[in-house]
Amino acid sequence: MASNLHDLPDSPCIGVCSTLFDDVCKGCGRTAGEVSNWVFLSDQEKRAIWTRIEHEGTAMRFRNDKL
């Protein structure tokens, strides 16, 4: 995990969005609300989301078997 939010990409998005059909995006691991409000979140809120999705590790972003 990056030690600083600014060491991470601008967003966890990998361009494989499934939030129209899923509660949690299969590409990045964020909820639809997190995706749609990302630009309005504080650095602390973004860091908390990054930490959670990295810990879960279930999104395509973190798997070795990406499509």
C-alpha cells in the first residue's frame, strides 16, 4: 500500500465499471456512491476507501486473473 494518497493513481478506476448492475464495482471495488462522489471526497475519505479495497483485494484491480 502506498504511504501517501498522492503516490496513488487519481482514482481506483480501471475502466471496467459494473456499478449500473452491482452494488460494488467488480473493476475497482468501490460502491456506486463512492464512484459517483469520488471527486468530492476528502483525501482522508479517499485514503479510507483505498485502504478498504486494497485489504479486500477482490476487485479486478487487485487480482492477477484480470480479463
